[in-house]
Amino acid sequence: MGKRNDTEVPKIDFVLPWVDGGDPLWLAEKAKYSPSPMADSASEIRYRDWDNLQYWFRAVENFAPWVNGIYFITWGHIPAWLNCKADKLHIVKHSDYIPAEYLPTFSSHTIELNIHRIKGLSENFVYFNDDMFLTRPVKPEDFFKNGRPCDTFGLNCIYFGEDSAGHFNGSDLEVINTEFKGQKKSIMKRDFRKWFSGRNGGAVRMKTFLLSAWDWFPGFHYDHLPTDLCRSTMEAVWQKYGDVLDKTCRDRFRQESNVNQWLFKYWQLCKGNYEVRSGKFGKVFHIDDNNFDELCSAIVNKRYSMICVNDTPKTTGFEEKKQRVKEAFESILPERSGFEL
């Protein structure tokens, strides 16, 4: 078989939203619209700065040089060190793509649900949060294979608890079970080899087996890692459930009744528009005292292709942990990237 020509590689963009939670102008505008001091669970944890965004860009340059474009979404503030003229970098303000009737917004859901409106965005893109990092070289086919998004997938139950995203997940599932009513068994039969692929891992397959008897979807396995999405998927969901998405986008702050971007992921999976990716491809670290050493070791030793450094209420000793995470990233990405001044 001949060597694949680079022109055959589909365009894949990376999308990254970012908020400077310490920007006084942003804080002043947020305060004007905030119905209460705690709106949107706006605790310090949601916005405190780990000062590691530069390593996200270094990682992309070193580990995914094939990326077509990087769309950096911002309210308007820009990191002082960011080279806005860097090749492949597109600075996108909320006002550049979010409909005016939804602005200003302080809800990540509105920012996410309208990504397909970004001018120039490719059909295939990977959506990152700013706590998600590549930590070793990756290939385009790790994210899109045969033109389809890659994912680790199975059934699960929705967890509702303090500081959980269960409410959003439940709203997503309401749409999914409406759209695919009566189709669960035929969907699972159609994609049986995907649902029960060994690449999903034993625990995921076992949950899928135990939850397969019901006629409706109780929930899906979800890792808090970058999501591979198709622009056409978002357009299709907006076309059919635009009223639901519109209602969420009109909330300036997140509400428990909102849907979120997982809806697009679940839609793709139910449509069979995905390829199975190993559950070992990435790792989520909900930081606490028990897993912090493992997190730092995973970065230093490049144990996973991508990780999530998720700040939580259990993250104690913030300043010390922030410094150690920076040191871990510095050990594998010591050189400035072209995205830095």
C-alpha cells in the first residue's frame, strides 16, 4: 500500500474557549447582569487561574503540528504573552459568532452551543476546555477516522449530586430520548461491535450490558476530555431542536434546565457517526490530595495522549499545586512556541 498523500488528511481544527476571570472589565460587566453573588455557581474555583495556558499552545505545536487551525474564543481579553499573529491562530470574540440576542453571556453553554457559527471553522473539529492538554504526539486519525469522530462509548447512569453536571446531562438525554424514541435496540444492534468493542474497556462494556435492556437511553459514558465534533451535527440539532437550544442560550448564566455541548456528542453516537477509540487514550484528573502525585507523574512521563487537569472543591493548597503542575509541564515543554511573544 502506498504512502498516504498529505492532501488526503482531512482538515481538523481545534477550538478553545478562555476566560480571564481576573479581568476587572469582565467582572464589572458580569456583576451588572448577575442576579445574585452566586449565580452560575460562580465560585473562585470556576475562574481561578492555573497560569498554564501557554503549555496548551506548546503542546499543540509539538504534539499536533498537523492541526489546520486554532480558534481561540474569548470575551475580548487576550493573554499578554499570546502572539495574535501566529500562523493558524484565529482570535474569535463572542460577538464574532454568537447571535446578538444572546449577548452578553457568562454561560459556557451559550459559548459552546454556537460554535458551528464561527466563520471558517472546518467540518471536523476538536473542542477543548482550557484544562485539557495534549501530553504526547497525536495523529489526525486519533480524532477523526474514516471521516468520523473518534470516541470511547457506552451506556451509563446519570449522576446527580453536589457540583455535578447531572442536570445538564438529564436535559441532553431528554432530547436524545425524544429524537431516538423506540430506536435504542435497533441502534445497539446496528453498532453492536462498537458498543461492545474491547477498546471501550471492561467497565464500560459491563455497564452497557447491564443497561441495555431498557427501551430508552439512561445515560452515556462520558470522560471530561476533548470532544470530536462535526459542524454538520451541530447544524442538524439546531435545525430540529432550535427551540431547546435557544432557550438555553437566552440564559446569561448557567441554569439547571440547560442542555450543553454533550448533546451533540450523544447525537453523533446514536447516529453511529463515530469510530471507537481506546479508553486509555486520555485520563481525567479531578484534582484532590489522593491523585495529585499521579497527575504530575502522568504529565512528566507522557503517560496519556491527553489529560484533563480539573480543578475541584477538593483541590487544596492551590498555589503549591499550581506551581507543581507548571513545573511538570515545563519538564516536557520547556521551549516557547510560535504562539508566544
